[in-house]
Amino acid sequence: MSEIYLVDASVYIFRYYFALPPNWESRAGYSTEAVYGFSNFLLDLLARNPSHIACAFDESLGNCFRNEIYPDYKCSRALPDEALAYQLTACREMAEALGIASFASERFEADDILATLTRLCDAHQRAPVIVTRDKDLGQLLDRGAASLWDFAANQTLERDSIRQKFGVEPAQIADYLALVGDSIDDIPGVPGIGAKTAAKLLAAFADVEALIANVDQIADLKLRGAKGIAEKIASHAGQIRMALQLARLEYDVPLSTDFSGLARKTVEPEFAVALAEEFGIGGLANKIRRTLTLMADSHTYTDGAHRERAHMESASQ
């Protein structure tokens, strides 16, 4: 059975934006190195012939529901300037031109969209591969994802890998972040609670709610300064609960799709080629034609095989 790829698009767009030289320019006069890198990346994914593929884009910076919970959430991140905003929009246009379902929200983040799409896949007994560089998404491994795959590094993380990295179960990652904080997303942690201490606490208690409810039991743990740790947990209980809301993914983002909408689409290459030329990345034209033609041939073959099998089953009845 072919794989399902759910792509954390913005992570890769920013990677190419900062990693590639500005050697490409759109007809509108904007630099398009991120568009080139991201489009090339998507073509490489499509060449692996996934049965379903979707991209989640971030458009919620400053407007996310988490900012209502904590106004300083991601406050250290600057809004995209006009040039970067152009590339972000162009990347989504290229994804859609390549036949890839694409989703974004002004209220929910790409991580929430990926969580919701994972839930849709799991409801159909399919385990998607999350294409991302964000290890915090390891919590999706507890909700039906098969693995996290960093395409650029060709590194795959599964449940054991998450345990080794964080010292906690995938289901506990949000609880872990609620204790240690996350400087990238400006989520506050409990002062004096580091990674090792958080892992030991979550080995003894299932989650932060159990930890807060049984704070008097922390002193019985083999932890250096256990009494002081207990006091910190008790005095920061409200902050811990708030941080958990920030770190926990939302699995019910309203999306105008169901599982079938994630199926790889057969599209005509020439529209994507024309768009690539508009964005100054016409050097990908041959790769676009070759990849999309092979996809169409594969789709036709698969559909034909299904029809033939259905005909044989019908004839045998």
C-alpha cells in the first residue's frame, strides 16, 4: 500500500528561503529561491508515488487561538515582509498546481492542521508519514501517525526515537513542554525544571494534571532538591496548565475535506509549468512534466487494475 505524506510546508519553505542563494526571480520582480527549493522538494515527494499527500501552511502568526490564551505566544517571531509573503503564497500555488491538497487557517497553526489530517487518516485505518523537521510533532505518533520523516536530513523518528530524545512517551510531549517550556514558540517553562527533571517527573506521573494533583508525592522521588521542585510545581500550577494548552495540538480544525480529499490528484503538467515560468523557476519544467506524467500513468494503471479486479469478481458471482 502506498504511503500517505502530510507535509509541514512552512518548515521546508523557511529552510530553502535561508539555505538557497537568490538565483531565481519572478516576473513580478521578487526573489523566489524558496519557491524553487520547495517545488523541487514536492516533486521529489511525488516521485515516490504516495497514494495521498497534503500540505499544511502557517498563516496564523499573531492571530492564532493560542494568542488569546497567552498574548506573548510566538511574540519573538516577526511577521513576513512583502518579499517573503510573496514566496509563501507562491509556494502554496505551486503545491496546488502539482495536485497536492493544501490547507491553511488564520486561527489554527499548521501543526493543528496536521493533527486534524492525521485523525482523518487514522479513522480510515491509515497511518500517515508526517514530513517535518519539528520533533514536537512526535505527539502525533500517539494519535495514528506512522513516523516523522525529515526529508532534508533523511531522518525518520518513531516512538522509540522520541523516547530516546525527550525521555518521555509521545503522548507526554505536550506535558513535557508545559514543564520545560519552548523558547522557539515563547512558551514559558517552570524555572529550574530542565529536560531530565521533567522526564523523571513524567515517568512517575502520567501527565501534568496528575503531577499537580499529587505534588506532595514529589518529595518521595529520587530527585535532587525534590522538596524545592514540589514547591515550584505547586506555585506554577496555573502557568503549567496554560503552557499545556499552548503545547497541545488541536485535532478538530474545521477543514473543507474528508480523507478522500487527500488523495493524490492527476493534473495536467502545463499549468504547473506555466506557473513555474511565472515564478522564475522554469528550469524545473522538464522535471514537472516527467513527474506529473509518471503520476498520471501510475494512476491510470491503478484505476485500470481496480476495474479489472472488480470485473473479475463480478463475473465469478
